[in-house]
Amino acid sequence: MAKKPTKIKLSTEPYKGVRDFYPEDMSLEKYIWRVMSQTAESFGYLEYSASILEPTEIYEAKTGEEIVNNQTYTFRDRGDRKVTLRPEMTPTVARMVAGKRRELSFPLRWYSIPNLFRYERPQKGRLREHYQLNVDIFGVDDLRAEIEIIGVAKAIMNNFGVSDDKFEIRVSSRKILDEYLKKNYNLPDKEIAKVQKLLDKRNKIKDYDEEIRKIIPRGFEVSSIKPEGKLLELINSLNAIGINNIKFDQSLVRGFDYYTDIVFEVYDTSGENNRSLFGGGRYDNLSSIFGEEGIPAVGFGMGDVTIRDVLLTYKLSPEYKSPAKLYICVLGEKYLSGAMKLASKLRAEGINTAVDLSLKNVGDQVKYADKNKIPYIICFGEEEQNNEAYKLKKLSSGEETRLGTTGLITALK
């Protein structure tokens, strides 16, 4: 007797390091996107987008070896082209700006909330897939750009309900670090780049001091670097416009190779979220990899994973609400058509309405509406169909009101 084929039981778990968004999760995600978008647009930033696929070479040129070699999802397509699921958005926006720079009016204020992928170890605040707000200004070559961008970053945190005492904005300058290492240790650019990499990972490397001594034999303490010149002016300018939770952090360099001067990162002060929430900086030369003259640029990327953690830490997540405002309980199949007609009339008035299709008993229908956090119900039966008379019930209080169709529309609006 032939053996029956073995049934394959597939896992219901998502791929490691990525997420499923069930309705309540999606509601919070949309809230996060909405605050991000509304804040960026309040500063006059315009939304753009692009494909999730990019030629790998744009990351190989400036992003950084570790990210390209160890953290990207890279493959060859059917045309034998090397392609990468984007790990970040900055090279993409630089490509777009470089491609149409003669048609664009500068300064550009652009933002996007792309889906990004990195192959790394999932942990708190970091997954293999996330959404990230990117905010960038192009065409401003002085501190006005940094002041505005950091102002946007602070405004987003405040608009999420996070007060200034609950986060700090750490700033530094790659240029100051470079000049310090050249002046005091006569290091060439290649060795300076190694120091930057070590500083970026100093809290993750056990033998940090030993590795630094391989490059700088005599004592090097990053704390000996002081804010000066442009960086000091930035801190004073931010204080002058009411941004006082600024802190100079000499060790801050950020991991991407394209940053050219001032960089910044935002940190939660509660101790609950001990990694950088988000950050950015100036990258004036990135567009040059596309054969164009460098365009001054400052920007930042803010991931949804870390901001979710902050909202949960400070209990700032909004209460979940169903998109439906009204649930129509149907008292029998013969009334279903009339209930659907009423629902169409209400939707035409901008009132989101769901109609019960189960035809279960009324108690079960009411429980369904309550469980799904739909705030109002009406039951639709003979009186409702014949007389257009409805008993509107608010589930949170049990309060009931008798209304006609016009009154129902007015009450729900």
C-alpha cells in the first residue's frame, strides 16, 4: 500500500527579527507615523518615497564596510545585478536629489517613512526590519540647517508627549575629532577612520583600550576633546531658541562613513532604553558618488522600534480605538438588507459603520462590538426598518437615546 504523503506543518511565527502587525499593533504604528509626518510637515518638509530595492554599489560607496558586508540582505537578481534591500534611506535620497538637482529648488526639505532591513542580532530597540522617519534638508551649508533639523527632532519627541527632562540630545563633531587626532598624534586619515570605528563601538568592545593603543601608543582620552568653534556656536544657538537638553559627547561619531562634521543622537534619560533612540548629522559629500558636485545636507533617521519603547516606558501610547464608530446589530436575516442601506447612508455622511453579518443573538453581537472597542451600537429590526426609529447606545456608559435618521447622523457626527 502506498504511503500517504506527509503533511507539512508550517510555522505561524514570522521570520526572525521582523514583525506582524495585528490591528491594535497597526493602530499604534499608524499613530507613530502620523505624529512623525505631521511634525515634519509643520516645518514645511515634503514627503517622498522610493523602491525598497537599490543597487548594492550605492551602499558600498559610502555607508560602511561592516553594514554592507555583514548587515545587508544582498542578492543577485535574474539579470545578475547585485541588489540590496535598503538598510537605510540616506543614500537613496542623495541619489534622487543628485539625479534631478538642476530641476529642484534649494533648499530642499524632504521626509519619508521607509521600511528598512538589516541582518543583525534582534534585541531590545533593534530588529532586522523596521520603519524609520528620515528628515533631510539640502542646500544649506551653515549651522542654520543643524539648528532646524535638531529642532524638528526635539519637536517630534515633544509631540509624542515626551517632556524635555526625559530625553537629551548629544552632539559632537567628526571634524573636531579629526583635527584633534591630526594635531596631537599626527594620524593619517586611514588611522583616524579606525579610531572613529572604535569610538562608535566603545561600549560594545571589551578590549577597547587595547585596540586604541594599537593606533595611538601614548595615552588618548576622548574626554580631553572640548567643544569649540562651530560646535560651541551650535550649542549656544540651540540654547537661545529654548533647546536646553543639549549635551556635548566627545565619543559620539555615528557609524556611517558619509558624515562629515556635526553629528547628534537622542537618548532616553530614564535608563529603561539605554541605546541611542535615533540620530543624524551633516553629510555634505554623499551626492558626489553619483558624479555630481557635493550638496550640503543635514538629516536624521528615527526608527519606530525605539520610539515604541519610549511610548511604553512613559505610558504615552494612545488607547486603541476601532475605526468604526457605530455597530449595527441585526435582529434577523430579513433585516440585513435594511441595515446595510442605513450603513451606506451613514458612511456617506462620514460615519464609519460596521454591520453584523453573523446573525448571532443580540447579546453576542453587543459583546463583539464592545470587544472590538466600537463605541456605539443600534439594533436593527422591525421598528427600525418600518419607522426609521433607532435606539442609540453608548457602550462605555450604557446611555441610550431614541433618534430618527437625521438625529442619528447628528449625534454620531
